[in-house]
Amino acid sequence: MTDLLFRPAPLVLISALGYAGATLAMKASAHSPAPALLALVAFCLGTAVMAEIAAMRRLALGVTYVTILGLETLAVLAAACLLGDQFGPREMLGGACILLGTLILAA
């Protein structure tokens, strides 16, 4: 089980979710910067960075970075939709470009 967590795909996913979690915690702390929320931001960022470093030991920098960015984009956009955020055409096009870039690099 431990070996599974240190393979590139789980590390990239952990990193992306860590960055997305930090983003959501920062959004929540924008209204009231409670110490617990700031600690959550630090924890999520620390987890994301450590997982990204471990992933970069096994994958090329460009592939690692863009894959994490694409997965993070999906996670944040999904959470934003669930929270009721509205997206205009410019935001949708930007998100689509990031995801398309991820798919091109992954091919």
C-alpha cells in the first residue's frame, strides 16, 4: 500500500488536490482569516509541495507541472460550481485551454 502512494500518478493527484485544497481554504479565509483556516492552507501547501517534489523525481518537470495544474484546475472548478460560482465565456475558455494543454502533454 505504501509503495502505491509513491508512484507518480498518486503523487501528482495528491499534489493537485493539495493545491486545490489550499485555494479553497484561502477563499474561505478571505472573509474571516481564522487561524485554523490559515493552518489548513499551510498544511495543504506543504503536502502539495512534498508530493510534487517526489513526483518530479520520477517524471519530467513539464509533464509533472502541467498535469498537476490541469488536475488542480478541474478540482477547483468543480468545487467552485458546487459552491455556486458563475463562469463566463472567458473563464470557460481559459479552463479549457489549461485542460487541452494537459491532454496534449499527456499524449
